[in-house]
Amino acid sequence: MSFYYKGPTIDQLMSDPVTLAMMEADHVDPVVFKQMLDRTSRRLRADRTA
């Protein structure tokens, strides 16, 4: 028997209280961080199709 473990999504991690607490302790703005991840994702997708 085999199984596949799919980890949490970015959205799930970004709504996790522990993640948010660590980000707050590190002075990371969750909105700005998510925007950076979205921009990076778009760039990576664009590079893949170029």
C-alpha cells in the first residue's frame, strides 16, 4: 500500500495561528509577504512558458 502526502498550501500556512505568530515575532507583514509570493509565482510561471 502506498499513499501520497500533500503538504499544506500557502494559503493554509498563511492562515495558521502559529505561522502568523512567528511572522509577527519576526516583524514580517503577512500582506506584504503574500504579495511577494504572488509576484514570485507569476515570474516563475512566465519563465516556464518563455
